[in-house]
Amino acid sequence: MVHLFVLFCLWRLVGVFADTDAVKSVSVLEGDSVTLHSGVTDIMDEDLILWKFGTENTLIAQINVIADSITVYDDVLDERFRNRLQMDDQTGSLTITNTRTTDSGVYQLHTSSMRKCFNLTVNARLPVPVISSNSSQCSSSSSSSSSSSSSSSSSQQNCSLLCSVVNVGHVTLSWYKGNSLLSSISVSDLSISLSLPLEVEYQDKNSYSCVLNNPISNQTTHLDITQHCHTCSGTAALIFFYYLLT
């Protein structure tokens, strides 16, 4: 719906004002402030400056130059903008403080001489990816002891890993080997859980990392193979030692 509204906004602006640069995409990190610049250099040249939000064109702020008044309607839309809207009395630019993901959407600036559209995206702060190992690796290898020794030896040389994040949206989760991308997965909508597998050798000396990113930020977790990957023989020894103690 937002994308269709942006296209409609662009169509109106191009049709009326022939300004193909009127729709501006703006991104901000959740919690930060963002200013939508009006481009007005002398507010006295305008009679009225209006800011509207969303597909319903809800009026959220205005400057009446003739009446010399500034009005912020932060009680609309279930008060989502309460105490977070500011208008510059010199330029009419709109600032949104302590941004939230619900602030994402289309903002329209209306003056007596121009129209502008801003497509604002508020990106949620990213969690740190969590790397875990597949604890069933050794048990599955042990159960296949009847297989050929070469096959068993090969299976025990690999470590299965999983990089996971929860409650994320509009992000990409990736595995890197050094600076080289190995694999990635992206989601556009809110996802309850997102995970990406990786298999490495126990004695691999390369540097691996799992990266979660969106257009303006990223979080990285570096893989410590010695911490996450243990040989099956080593795991068996630890289990045997545990039973001796108990």
C-alpha cells in the first residue's frame, strides 16, 4: 500500500509541478531523530505550510504565516507522535524525535508554491546474531559406526553450525569467510525467527563471521571454532569423565 501511495504521490507531483525529484527516500535508525527538509529559504514567501502523513493525508503540523502561528497535531493517529514533532519556524522543516518503526510511511509537504513527498523508513535496531553448533552431530556419527571407516572419518571432520536471529524484518543474514560472502538469506516482512546454516571442518583455520544488516546498520558475530566445534572423540571423553564423577 505504501509503495502504491508513493507512486501516486510521484504521479501527482510530476503531473502538476513536473518535478521528478520530489519523492525523497529517507532512512533513520529507530530512536534517532530525523528532519524532513522543506527546501524553503524564506518562510515569508509562503502563506501556509502543511505537513501530512500516510495514505489518509492526516494533517500533523502546519505554519500559518499570516496568523504567525505554528500548530502541531500530535494527538492524531492514536497520539503516535505525542511530544515528538517539531517545526522549524524559519524553514518549515519537520523534525521527528525518538523515531519508532510506526513512523515509517509517506510524509507530504504542502505550500502555496510547491509539493514534496518523503518516503521515511525507520529501521529497527538490530540484535546480535547468535551462533550455535549442532549437538546431535556426534551421536549421529557414532550410530553410523558400521559404515566404512573412511566415511566415518569424513563425517567426524565436519562441524555443523547455525546462525540465528529473532524478531527481525527488512534484513539480510549472511555467512562470510574472511571478506568473501558464502551464503545469505533476506526477509522483507517481520519474521519470528531467521537462521542460516554453515558447515566447516574442525581444524579449519579460516576466519568466519555471521552478519545481520539492513540499509543503515549491521551486527556481526565472529565464529570461534574452538568454542563451538568439538571432535566426537573429545565429546565422548567429556561425557565419560562426567559419569565417573557422578
